Amino acid sequence: MNTKIMETILQKIKEYDSIMLFRHIRSDGDCIGATKGFKRIIELSWPQKKVYLIDDEVVRYLDFMGPDDDDVADDVYKQSLGIVLDTASESRISNQKYKLCKELIKIDHHIPLENYGDYAWVEEERASCCEMIVHFYNTFKDQLELDSLGATHLYTGMVTDTGRFKYSGVNGDTLRNAAILLDIGVDTDILYARLYLEAYEYLKFKAHIYQRMQITPNGVAYIYIDRAMQEEFNLSLEQASACIGNLDSIRGCISWLAFIETGDEKGSIRVRLRSRFVHINSIAEKYNGGGHACASGATVYSREEVDALLHDADTLIKEYKETHEEWL
Ligand code: AMP
């Protein structure tokens, strides 16, 4: 069904000598893995082409995936094909110089809030954007090359975006695509050590989260992380935001949220929304956000808005629990 757009993308890559890859702000394993993995595929398949990945965001827990490229002159952008991966809307593209590119392609697996670019390949049922890139590689494997470095980038994106193949979006295709990467060669021992090991201090922060977390009347678990808490535990915004992962296994709490004060001049509070069984993205969309059915992000600007969002989430969960039986 999507073969035609994939053929167009392959054709466009062939047409250009210079290709630039872009991803979303607040980078995660999937957008880093997809951009680095796709870059590797293009470089190995057409060594004469120039492929740039320019992004100045630092994501410490994914440092092991290696640095990006230094910025280049605007003229290079102007003669390049731009490919944006894993990014639903234009405002979330981290390197805004993508606008200079001669043509633009969107490759994404989020619920499409808007379309942008000259060509868009969107498959929201895919568990990760990396899975789309593996599918692309496998479809055209007579013309494309992939080695174990590229496979490791893509596998990292797949495991991080699926909760280690746990989330409901994972299907047979996900595992077949992951198998292709394992066959090429991924050292999973070192990868999981890099992803799982935590600093002693971070475990102390975790203990603090479990002390402080709260639950709304109908079972939305949440935590509010203010600036003082981030300073007390010497956490970057990214480390503080990772706390969402600690609220995911409470029986009866089918949605869980983290509010993280960003400390920016607008007083914005990052909201991370997660759920099982029930879809939570409508709440994110109401509060300046979006994302996936069960994993979304939003932004609010005051404690009043925090309370309003919590109230909306609680109402949603109440309705869901009243009308469904198979949840826990
Ligand atoms: P986060 O909790 O920020 O990791 O967000 C969860 C998912 O929702 C990720 O796939 C994000 O890319 C996506 N997301 C977060 N914020 C937004 C937004 N404002 N608009 C669209 N998607 C978003």
C-alpha cells in the first residue's frame, strides 16, 4: 500500500548528492536511532553522497550513539534533500533550518496532526519510526546496504520506543523487522547495559518519586517535579523527565502523568502522559500537545492548568473504567 511513496523516497535520495536528516526536539531513542540509522544506510549505499545530521540537542543517556555533524553553510541546505524523521508537526523539528532545503520528505509514525513537506510517508500503526526505516531497507535491500553499526542505531530506537517490545503497538512486523537487525549484528548485552544501568544518585531520586507520587480519585498516578527537586538531586531536565517510566506499573492506574517544571522564562511545565488500554492523546491535544494514543506529551503554564489537566484525565479514566471491563 505504501510502496509507491517508498519508491518516490528512494528515487529522491538517488536524485540528490546532498541529503540532510532532521528529527524532533526533546530527542529520544527513536528519532536519534532513525536519523543515525538512515544516515548510515544512505552513506553505505551511496558513498559518494554527502549526508548531514545537524542537531545541537544533547541527550546524555543516549550519548553512546555518537555525536552529530557540525553545522554547514546555508548554501548546503539549499541544495539538499531534507528528510524529517519521527516528527508529527513542523514546529517540533529541532533544527529549524530544514526550511532551507530544496525539497522535504516527512517519515513518521505519530498520529498526523498536520502534514508538511513535499512528500509524506506516515504509518501510525508502526511501533517506531526505526521500524519504518528497517522496512524501507528490507523492501529495497537489493539496492541498499546496512551494517551492524546502523543496525544497532535502529535496534536502539525500536527497543526504546516500544518499552523493550512491550507496548501494544508491537506486532509481528515489529519483531520480523527487529530480527533483520539482529541477523545483521547487534550486541544486545552492551546495548541493554547502556540503557538500564543507573547512577546511585538517580536511584535516590527514584525513591523520592515513590514517596511523592499521588493518585487521583479514579486512578491517574502523577508526580510533580519542581525546580527545587531537580536542584536537590542535581538533575538535568531530561533526567528529571525520565521519572515517567517509574509510574507505569501501578495496578489500577491505567494512566500516569509527570509534570516537570522546565525553568524557562515562560514558566512552562512539560507534561508526559502515558496509559495502558485507554487512549490519552486527546488530553495531550487539549493542552498544546499530541503524540501517540498511549504515549503523548503536552505543555502547561501554571498550577491551575496542571489541576485542570489532572481533572480531565481523571474524568477520562472514570468514563473508561465505567464502560470497560478488561483493564487492570
Ligand atoms: P514525551 O513524553 O515528550 O516523550 O512524548 C511522548 C510522545 O509524544 C513522543 O513520541 C513525542 O514525540 C510525542 N509528542 C510530545 N509532545 C508532542 C507535541 N506537542 N505534539 C506532537 N507530539 C508530541
